[in-house]
Amino acid sequence: MRGEVVVVVAGDVDLPVHGALAEAIGRAARTAGVQRVVVDLSDTVFLDSGAIGTLMAARRSAAVLGVGVVITGASGMVRRVLAVTGVLDALSE
């Protein structure tokens, strides 16, 4: 899709990764002409609660810029955690 940037996230998303995830989404949202940031979780195997907070904070920050944030590709335990917390619904296309 034109105006879209994909941020690919792989492995474990825990405390050492939160800052890098927030920065990657923020940098993508600030790219000229971007209307939507897609966070691809296809290769993500673990998300902690801080990662969920990071995703939601990134969504709020991007919204201020008029940019949407959605997630895609979540499966297994990652998908279950996102569903139980309501993040899957909040950040789905």
C-alpha cells in the first residue's frame, strides 16, 4: 500500500527491546507521506506486558501525527496475549 511502512519485529520483545521498538515505529510514523505503520509480528515469539504498553503508546504518538498503527502476523502465544489484553482488536486492520 502506498503511504505505508512495515516494521518487522522478530524474536522476543521484552525490556531490552522496548526502546528500539518504540523508536522504529516512531521513525516510521515520522516518514514523509506515511499514512500507516504496519507492525509485522510474524516472527515474534514472545511479548511481555511492557511491549504491549509500547505498542499502545506508539499508536497514540502516531495518531498525533495523523498516522495509523496496525499489527499483522501475530500467531500462537503472541496472538493470545494480544487478544486477551484487547490490543489485537485495537490495532487490527
